[in-house]
Amino acid sequence: MCPLKEELFDIFDENMNPVGQATRAETHKHGYWHMSFHCWLTRREGERQYVRFQQRQMSKDTNPGCYDITAAGHLAAGETIEDGARELEEELGIAVPFETLVPLFQWREDASGIVNGVPFIDREFNHVYGLVCDTPMTEMKLQTDEVAGLYEADLAAMLDLFEGRIAAIEAQGVRPGHDGLSIPAEPVIVEASHFVPRDSAYYAKVLRLLRGLT
């Protein structure tokens, strides 16, 4: 059996100039700048607007178990930002043309930590998008090796959470079931500290811009 080929990234200097390629492990070990794609899903029901977010699997090499962007991922070597839309189909089972996504902003992220005794440095140029999506969560097929659950919460409450006006919110969601189908999960109480550690301004900016999409 041939060994699995390790994921390869294009890497950049701090001014987003390409400088070469490196494996995923090398990139996170040495803190090379690389590209990632973010897409946040939102929907409206009556007067209320909701935002969806995923829970990362415990097997992830960065921020395991944390709540995170609805669908996101690194761009592999040679990929363009448009190729990032594949993350929606891979992680959530929904095929979405890149042209339907709404560009929100770019965000520079510089994070570090330790997972299972292994330190990492994650330096990313994040390309952030939004999408209005009414597909029921129970109809989404979660990528079980990446996504532990998919949840949604009131957008206004999430904004209050990340701007420090409330301590926690309740979210409803689904988790992977058998045969790739999603099944209802128990409601969860979520604090800002349960999300991937980022500047709270990132989350607040996302939420404010999502309000204009519906």
C-alpha cells in the first residue's frame, strides 16, 4: 500500500508574496504564512436571523473541539480562492457555485498553541465569505473526520456574545449519524471562549456584515 501523500500548501511572506511550498506539518511547525477560505452561512426565519457554525473534531491538529466557521479550510498548493468553495461540499455536503458567495473581507490571523504535546504556529491570510442558505441542517452530510457537529444561533445574540454584553447563548444543531445523515443534537450553551481563539473583532465584523445579506 502506498503511503498517503501529505497535504502541500503554497506559502507566502508577510506581504502575501509567494515564497514556495511546504507540507501542512512544516507550515504549522515553522509558522509559514498560507491561505485559507472561510464561509459563514446565515438564514432568516420571520424577524429573526440565524448564523450557523461548526464544532471541530477532537482529532484536528489545531483547536480541536472548538466551535468555528460554518465551513473553512486551507488552500492546497496551486489552488485559487475560488477553489475554496469545495469546503462547503466536503464539510457540509452542499454544492455551491463560488459566484453565489458574498465576499466579506480579508483577515490576517497569527495564532499558536499546543495540541497533544505538539506546538503549532498558524499564520493565515483568511478570505472570508458569506452565504444565505435555507437548507435544513438535518439534510446536510457532515464530514465526520472534520466536523463533530453543526449548530445555529440567533445572530443578534451572537453579536452580543462577542461584543461582551452577554456571557453565553443557546444553540441548536445536528451531529453526524449513520450513512452520512445528520441527526438532531442536544442544545448546547456556548460561550465566546468555546470558539477558536481569534480577536473578537473578527467575529463581530463577520456578524455585522452577515446582517446585510438577507
